[in-house]
Amino acid sequence: MTDRHPLRPPLPGPSVEHRAAPTMAHPAGDPLVSATAQPAAVALPLVAAVARGVALVVVLPVRLLWELIAAAGRLLHRLFWPPLAWCARHLVWLPLVWVGRALAWVARTLVWLPLVWAGRGLAWVARTVVWLPLVWVGRGLAWVARTLVWLPLVWLASALAWVARTVIWFPLVWLARRALRPPLVALGRALAWLAEQLVLRPLSWLGAALAPVGRLLRRAVGALDRALNAAFVGLLRGLWWLVAGSGRLLVAAVLGAWRTAGWLLRQLYRLVLRPLGTGLRWLWRHTVLPLLRGVRWVWSVTVVPVARGLRAVWRATVAPVARWVRQSVLDPARLGAREVLNALGLRR
């Protein structure tokens, strides 16, 4: 038997210090009691010490830096924002607004309204001096071409067609049907009857005995037939010559009408178109060209100097102010914001 006290679990309720006090009353030479009591007494203070150290080393500097940056931002906002806003409003925005209104007034009064008036004047001149005379000339030319060229040609063609139909074609048809066909038919029938009664039948009777005579008669009939054919061919050639002569007459009439129309067109060009073109050219040289030159001179005297003056005023007033604002206000503000963002680690 030994005099060691048996191990008991700690009772609930007392704190760590009260639980550790009875264990400290045991002898120092008891290793089991020391090994079981030391972790319960040291675990919680170690975690708290580590957390406090992390808070002091990491969280507190970040919090202080954030408060410092917020205070600096509020100070900069209080000290620099009102002057910057006043400078931006009175030195940049109001001059720009005034210059914009002045430019708009100058552009409207000296550029837009003169251009509108000049455009209306040019439109009136173009409509009154150029377009309406051209319309009248076109209508006159159309009327002249229709009245002096087209209608005479139509009437001439109608007259030639009526003449060719009435004087040439109908007489030829009547001659062929009434005058030539019945005599030719009667002649043919008579010749056929005579040949049949006087030649064929006697020849048929005397054919066996008078074969040589029949051959001679047949030759005579062939010669008569050739003579009749030659007469008919001559008659057809005469008719063809008559038709060809009428065709030549018709072609000559058409050529005469064409030459007459050409002479009329040449006279129309010489008497109407050429003086009209000369008048339009003189009108263009003495009205439109001086008007265009006057508009160009007014533009060079009024609009160009005003534009150059506005450009010089812009370069002398607005450009230096904008350059100073950019170099003295905007660039330092942008660099400061970039440095702050770099210091905070918010810029990549």
C-alpha cells in the first residue's frame, strides 16, 4: 500500500484557479498529478495571448491607417473641395458657357442666317433664271418638234400611203383582175380550143400517116407556146417595171420629206436654239457668276475673319485656362489619387 491519493475529476463550478489550488497542495514529487493539471491551466491563456498579439500586430495598424486616411480625406475635402469647386465653376464652367453662347450667337447670326438667305436667294435665282426658262424652252422645243416636225411627217407619211394605195396599188390590182386576167384567160381558152380543134384532132387523125407533119406541127405548137410564154414574161416585166417605178417615186418622196425635215431642223437650230443658247450663256455670265462671286467675297470678308477672330480668342482665353486647370489641378489630383490607391493596395 502507498500513501498516494486517488485521482478524481474536477468538480464543476469553480474557476481554473480554484481547481488548480488543491493540486498544488500535493507534493512536488508526484509526477502524475503535475502532468494532468498543467494543460488545463495553460491552454486558455495561451490562445488569448496569441489572439491579442495578432490584434495588436495586424488589426490595430490597419485600423489606425484607415482612420488616418479617412481623417486626411475629410480634411482635404474641407480645405480643397470648395476652392476647387469655385474655381471650376467661375474660371472654367461659366467662361465655357459664355464662350459657347457667344459662339452659338456668332454662328447663328453671322454664318447660319447669311447662309440661309444666300441659299434662298440662290434657289430663287436658280428657279426663276434657270429652271423656269429651261422649262419654257423645253416646252417650246417640244411644241415646235411636235407641230413642225412630227405632225408634218405623220401627215406626209399618211398622204404618201394614201397616194400609193389609191393611185398605184388599187389601179394595179384592178388592172390585173379586170383588164389583164379575162383577156388572158379568154386567149388561153381560145388558143387551147383552136389547138384542140385545129391541131390535135387533125394530128390525131393524120398522126399515123403524117408523123413527120405531126412532128413539124408539134414543133410549131411549141414555138407558139414559147412565143406566148415570152409575151407573158414581157407583160410581167412591164408590170414589175411599173411597180418598181412607183416604189422609186415613193422612196424619192420619203427622201424629199426627210431632207425637208432636216432643213426645218437646221433652220430651227439656227434661228431658235443658237440664239437661246447664246442668251442663256450671257445670262449665266452676267447674273449667276457675279452672284456667286459676291457670295464668295461676302464669305471671305465676314465669315472667315469672324472664324479667325473666334479661334484667336479661344486660343488666348479658353486654351490657357484649360491648360492651367489640367496641369495645376487635374494632373496633381490624378497623381495623388493614384498614390493613395497604390498605398491602400486597391490599384492593380
